[in-house]
Amino acid sequence: MNRIDHIVINTQDRIDEAVAFFERMGFIITPRGYHSIGSINNIIVFKTDYLELIGYPAGKSLEQLPQFVQGPAGLAGMALKVDNSDQMRDALIARGLTPQPILDLSRPLDLGNGKMADVKFRVTTLKPNSIPGSDVFYCQHITPELVWRPEWQAHTNGCIRMTRLSINVNDPKAASELYLRAMDVVKLENTEANTCIIHLSNFEITLVHKTDKPLGMFKLVFGTDSLEKVSEALTQGGVDFHKEGERIIVESLSHINCGLEFECII
């Protein structure tokens, strides 16, 4: 439980606009997915993780949809990769957490040429509000070969993976204790009175306390092999951005409702 599987952005009923925006940034977007529970999604696949854009069809009654897409737009959750959902659930209970029953889920995938396949996975969530600032859940992929496909990973902006996530909480040190129970942390770094950095395998979660921001996840950073590729993709796509040191910061859309940055990791 020390690897990020995917990060979720809730686009509400504006998923088409979000998809178009990420395409303009130089990302390859997978075909639309349709869930049996009423939500829809597109994903952006990297080497070992992916970003999920989730939403619902315009005009859909919210009462018919899962609770997580009824919330505000923006970063909505993070999934940790697990190899065995049953063992993971036992481990969480032993750590004093309350995991919900494991869900066996699937969604159809159009492979082209008239071929279809079912993407299968097992998901476990925690009791609501267990972890400050984020909905942490756990994902075991039964058919990973249908998710991590080479044709979806060659982004023109050179992005390889997601690297950092920033979360605003009331008390970073107190919150970090719960994160330590919810995941296998490689290292915990207390940098300042109001900042804690949780180091996972190839990923960092920064817990901060900012009075000028609402509580919750507010910034996601992508790792690229070239900031020049990012700059070229953003310019070609007409996306406003600026540079701060060795980072590129995107002027994100209001309905995506989170900060997006790029850093070079090669």
C-alpha cells in the first residue's frame, strides 16, 4: 500500500470540457468509460499510475449517482495499488481503520475492430471522513493489461507519471498519523510547523495548513522527461501557463478546480 494507483478529478457534468482541456495540454485520453452505477470517466495513463476524470452525463439526476460524484469539482480521491484486496482489508482493520466491503467492479472497453473486453478491478473504500483532506481507497486490478496499454502512454508533453499531491488540512501533524495508518509510508518528513511530507514509492503527499484555501486536495504535479515538450504542447494547445524556477504552472480551468504543475524528473 505504498504505491499510487490513480488520482481522481471530479468534473461533475462538464467532463467533455475537462477532456478537451487535458488534450490541449498534450495528454492522450482513453475512450469514454460507462459505469453501471451511472458515472462516466476517461483516464490518462502513465507508466505505473493514471489520472481519472470522472463525472456524469448532463441532466442526470444526482440522486441516481454515487456520492463521490455529487461532491464539488476538483481533486476528489486517491487510490492506492494493492495486490490482494482481502489481505489489504485485514491489514486496515488491524490498524484500527474501518474499510467498507470490497466491490467487484467492471466496465466495458472498446478495443476497436468490433472487439470488446471488460476491465475488471476490486475497490475498497474507507469509512467516510476517515482520512483528513482526501478520500483514500484501494484498487486491485484483475486485468491490468487493459489499463496500461502502450498506445495510451506516449503523451506529447513527455509526462511519465504523477509525482506530488498537496492537501490542505487543519492539523498536518495530526493528519499525518492517520495517513500512516492508511498506507505504507516510506518516510515522513516534518519540514515546518504547518507542513508534513509523506513519501511513498515514487510519490509525495504534502499536508499543509493554509487559511486562504478550502480544506482538501488542491494541487497535482506531473513528472515529465522534458519541460520543453510541456511548453510546446501547452503553447500549441493555447493553454496559458508560466514558469517558476524548474516548474511549469498551468492556468487551470475553474471547473477543474485544482492547481496543475509539471516538473522534469529525468
